[in-house]
Amino acid sequence: MEHVRSFFAGERKDDHNTIGVSEQRTDIDGHVTGRTRYYADRQFPGMLHLKMVRSPFHHARILSIDTTAAEKMPGVRAVLTHRDVPANIYTILKLIQVEPDDEPVLAEGKVRFKGEAVVAVVAETEAEARAAVEKVEVEYQELDPVLDVEEALKPGAPLVNEYHGHNYFTYEGHHCRRVRHGDVEKGFAAADFVLDERYESGPIEHAPVETTGCIVAPEANGRLVCHSNTQALFFTLDNSALILKVPFQKLRLVGGTVGGGFGGKVDVIVEPIAMIAAMRTGRPVKFAYTREEEMQVSSPRAAERIYIKDGVMNDGRIVARQIRLYVDAGAYSRHSPYGTTKAAAHMPGPYTIPNVHVDCHCVYTNRTPSSAMRGFGVTIGDFALEVQMDKIARRIGMDPMELRILNAYRDGDMKAHGKETSGAALVEVVQAAAKLAGWPLSDKALAASSVKREGT
Amino acid sequence: MVRIPVTFTVNGAEEGQFVEPGALLVDVLRDRLGLTATKTGCGQGTCGACSVIIDGELKLSCLIPAGRVTGASIETLEGLAAGGAPHVLQKAFAKGFAAQCGFCTPGMIMAAKALLDRNPDPGRGEVVEAISGNICRCTGYEPIINAVLAAAADLRAAKSA
Amino acid sequence: MALDLTRVDSASRAAAMLAGDPTARFLAGGTLLVHEAGSGAGEIHRFVLSDGLGFDRIERNAGKVTIGAAVTMAKVAADPALAFLKPVADSIGGPAIRNVATIGGNLFAPAPYGDFAVALLALGATVAVETAAGEKSVDLEAFLKARSGHRAGLVRSVTFDQPADGAFRFRKVIRKHPRGAAVLAIAAVLPATGGKLTGVRVAYGAMAPTAIRANAVEKALEGKALDAAAIDAAVKVATEGTKPATDAQATDWYRRQVLPVHLRRLLAG
């Protein structure tokens, strides 16, 4: 592998000595011997198993919950409903002022997605917990669901999440994240042609080989220790303390080894209810997702729908870009309001475009709540942006790499967000990639530079 | 609940347990014998994380009722390092970055061992076939395939030395 | 309620037990039933084990092949005299699955699984079933239509005529490589006498709830030479009688779209 030192040589010292050196991973000896400890690789005498009663409907009112038959089942030690949760409504990012609280630990009055947790059954064995789950009686009144982001924003659409009052997250009084720069209508009018396209992605499940889970055990000093495979120990600690209404120091979170996360284990979902179960029974409690729950109930990457309308000159300059982007948050916020903000910050891509108009909506639907996954908020947007660039290149018969170089930010260019570009390097990356791939570039493209736009 | 006695050897050691007939072998290995290298990933036999070798054949311990292994000889990852020295496969995986989160690794190594026990000189296609029942979500499989080929080469070199 | 494992010393004892207990199942490889017992609504409480019943033999007799119900995919794949079935056996699961998955069990695998049953259907196999009233032989096609009755008896073996060299063809379309569940599977036995196809049998997998015969395709090919015109005629009626499902592998629409493409490739060799 070549370390290309010539680019931006004047901007940094050439004293890198760890790049290009191979080091063995510190954890790999544990992995290849089986000594690496995942949360479930520990023994807790007297451990109970928690299984969840889940909504079979996308959208329904809960008319009644009857746990008496389940409580009598063999091996059952506790059956928990929303009444057993000290502070039942929370939002995972409340400590960084993402509001309002909009998600229950156990459903109260309503279920908003198929698979939503309603009643927790705690028993001596998994089989006994599963059998008792079948005996919990929940009476539902089905409601019309809305399963499409644009349908959800139409007047008269079913209201998914009453804590918001409408099917979108409110950003400081606005119905979406907005970026405004120049005047796109003027830009379209002046363009040689307009390209208006729609892009779409489905929800994507991380499918880690290790499913989500935790074991909570009461400790002798009155604390709870929670062994979890969460990627976000502090999110879990903070939110659990708020949900349980206990001081933060009552909880000890032990984690660090995750059997595949990819962003799918950053929601605080299994720990709070397992903690409540441990407090109630005074015994260790394990709550592990089955593979089926991991696939359908655990959060996926949000589905997105993106409309990109570009005004383009025949020489390849993009003079106007209008973007309407919808993030399908599913029934609850989780990390989607943050992801949608990132999407807005990422548009219109690393290109200098004089007229930009971006609306990014975080939309609630009756689908499985989506959340973080590898570059969430940005990854799908990039797919749409770069396919759009390829389509432009094909339309005008221009080399797709040259099109990127032509439109790329240069240092000093004003971005659509009102910040001046500095430290841009897209031009050099394209040049280096083209060289590695043996992709011929014109002399003009090879002479381009991020530091200065040619002809200025 | 009625329990039945089962006796079998694990990694050369004789074991005896009273188990519920329907208990799964993977749970007996993990919870009774403390051999937690073998993992549960799906409980359906589709991910391979629970792979073990029984009487010389690669099998999925999440699909085997413990009552059925009486008299069997079971190998798990814990048995690979003879007298503390790492097995050639373990060294090759470590050197070749063939693990990231590590959760699929025990199953992968057992699948690779089952291959190399029968075929000391596999081609790349045979390695791919040998791990075709093991899912990895982290590495993209290439480092694993390369590690198995490297281990096979090391084993052949050691034999001819 | 806990799960019991029962070993019996005869097939008739096993059949009687299954007939008398609706919560009992016959367990061979367990690739379907063990998970079902562990995750279902508590319908399975007893496994009658295939161990020791002698269902694990492959026998040949005057051109007829009999494969015991407990013979594994690995064993079939390793048998040189069954080389024509190796691609079928090898297409199922990964090596660990093939070490335990059985020919008998595959007859009960729901779509999109059950690829070996597709091959057996094309081979015109019969199934030896042990019932409470003794042993009987059932045509595989009829067996598949009625298989949801757990108390119908237990499968001892399957029997089929060894096809002429080169007459058997198999094609399985997958999305997850190198091994995955079928988008669709096609098996065909194309015997030729004097250049004309006689006794053509074509079967599909994952194009209906069970493996099915492609009757319209068979009719289009029967008595003809396997030439471009015959292949065109067969491909034209490829999807007749199919009722594919939408599942994690493919939609019903997709299966119907690509079936003719793959049938053509199978027939053209």
C-alpha cells in the first residue's frame, strides 16, 4: 500500500511512522481461543429468563391486559406491565435535549408498531417464560396504520405518536431540517436542463451474529450490575437511571465486548426492563433477543426516500440543487432526529453549488423504529447523490470522475450551510483513485486542485 | 422435571451430566460445562456459531438434544490448543485479521478444522464450501478464507519438516 | 411441559407411538424439528428417535435404488454410484447441515426448502411408509399432497429407478452464495429412445407449497427430440400450475419471471 505523501505536503509534518505498519489486534487472541467474554458467557446462579409479549398489530389501542393466567403458570416469578415501570416514557437522547420523550418501556394504552413490547414475563426457564407469554391476554382495538413516509405527512393520516402531535419531529419550531442558499428557482430557469429523480432505500437490518441482550444481577451493596452487549454503555446507564428513578451510582454497567453492533446496539431497550425484573425478584435476570426478534423488532437503518432536482449546464456545472429527503423513523424517535440533522448537514454533497434548497424530514410511521447504523443519516444520502451525479454525467456524455472534479468544493468556496470550505481534498482523492484504477483523466482534471479552483 | 444421565467426552475429557432430555447440546456445553466458546447466534442452524465436531463430523450444537450424544466424542474450540500451544488455525486467524467482533470465530475455526482434518490441501473453492454454513457480519470472509489456506500450508510444511 | 426423547427398537413401534400421540414427532437430523420444538407454541412434547432403526442404508436391486429415510445428504454426496445426485445433496445447507439432514426429513421441508424432494419427484420415487397397520408404498406425488398429516405414518425409505446416464438434470437458483435456500429449483429426467424423449418427468421446487410436477412442460416435451423447437414449446408453458410464495428469497412475481429463463438453461444443457 502506497502512502502518497505529495498531496498537501506543505500542510503537515512528514513524520508518520505508524501508517503502513501491521499490528495484531489486541483482542484477537481471546477471539481465536474462545476466551473473549461476551455478556452471556458468565454464570449467575438462580438466573431467571425474561420473555416479552409483543404487539401483533402495526397500530392498535390496548383495551385491557390480563396477566392472571400467566402469573399462575409454572416457574413464573414476575409479570410486568407499564405500571411496573417507574418512569415509563423516555427518549434515548433526552440528555442532549432531543425532546419530547416519546417512547414507553412497556406499551401504555397503545401500540405503534408490530412487535412492540407490551408485557414482560420472568420465569425460571426460557421454556416456562415462553409458555407463560402465550397465556397473557391483551385485548386490542386495531387502528389504521400508516406505513409510508409521504402518506404519513398527508393531512388526515393516522397519528402515530401522540407525544409529537403530528407525524414528524419538530426542529426548533420547524417541520423539517432546512438548508437555504441562493435561489433554486432562478437556478433552474438559467440551467441548460433539469434532472429530477427519486431514490429509495428499504430498512436495513444489521443482523449481528450475537443478538441483543443483557443479564442484570442484584449486588450485595444494593446496586444492580448489568452485563450488556450495548454499544452505548453511558446511554444505557443514564437512561436506565432515569427510567428506574434511581441515582446513577446505583447502576454498574459492564460491557465492552459486542458480538457485532454496527449501530444496532445503541438503543436502550433490553436493560431497563431487565433491571426492573431483577429489582422485583431479587434475582439475576437475562433478557436476550431471539434471532426472530433481532430481525424484526430490533431497530434497522431507517428507510429513506430522497428527491433530487438538479439544474445543470451542458458543461457539467450544477447550478441549482433541490432536495426533499424523508427519513422513516418508524414509531419512535430514537436516533432518527439526529440522523436527519446529519442528512441535512451532508447535503448537497461535497460540491460547490450556488443555489441549494434542502428539506429533510424525520417522519413517524407504524413501522419498526429505526435507529443508528454505520454512517446513518449520511450513507443513503450519499447513494442518492452519487447515482444522481452518474446520471448527470451520462446525460451530457461526460466522464463521471471529471464531473466530480469539476463540481468539487475548493478551499474558500462558500458552502450551502454558510461556512467557508477549508481542508477540502475530494479532487486529490479522485485523482489518486483514478490513477490506482488505471482510469484515464484529462490534463485539465489532472491539473485540478482543492486548494485553488482553476481560472481563479 | 425428569432428568436423564448422559456421558460423553469433550476435548478428550470424560463428562457426565444429568440433563433434561430436550436440553440443547450448546446450552449443556456453555451452562453446565462452562465451555462458552461455542455460541448461540440463531437457534435455527443457519448461522454456524454453534458449530462443534462430534465423532469427527462438523455439526450444529443448537440443533442437537443433549440426550442424543451419549457416548459421543465432542470437540470444541477450547480443545484446540494442545497443552497451551495455539493450534495452527488459531495462529493463522490471529495473524491474518480473520476476526473482528470474534463471535463467529469459534464456529469458523471448527468448520475449518473439520475441513483440514479430512483434506490437508484444500483449494480456495473447498475452503469457501467448508465455511458456507458459517455467517460472518464483520470481515467479509476474505481474511478468514486466506487464514484457512495459510494454516493448511503451515500444517503441510510442519508435516514435511 | 418438558420434551421427552424416546428410542424404540422397531419401525412399527415408532409408527404406533406417533399414531397414538399427537405431540410426538419422528426425529432424524433435526434441522427443522428441533427449532420448532424450542420456539413453537408447545405443540411438540416427544421426539421418537431414528437411532438404531436401520434406516441409514442405500441399497441397489435390479436397477432400483432404495435410500433409507435416515441417510444423510453427506452420505448421498459421498456415494460414487449416486454421483448424479451429488449436486442435489451438495446444494442443501452447509457441511454441518449435510452431516445430519436426511432424505426422509427433506420430504417434510416446507418451501423454499425441500430440494431433494424435487429431485425425487422428477425420478418418480415411491415412499415406503410404516403405519400402525403395517408398511405401504405411496407415490411421492401423492405423499407430498397429503404430508401435513403427522399421524400418516413414518417414512422408512424412498425408492426410484436409476436413470440412464446423463438423463437426470438439476438446477437450483440461489441468492446467498455459495449455499442458500432456493429462489427456485428444477429437476428433470429426460430419457431418450431413438432420439425422442420418452417418459419425461420435470419437477419444480419453491414454485408451490410443495415440490410439484411441471405437467405442461412434460407434455410439451414428451415424444419430441430435445431441440430448439421443443425447448421453446416447453418454456412457453413453464409457469403453468405454479403458485410460488413471496418469502425472504424472492417474490412470487420474480419467481414466475425467472423460471422460464432457468428452465431454458436446464433443457439447453
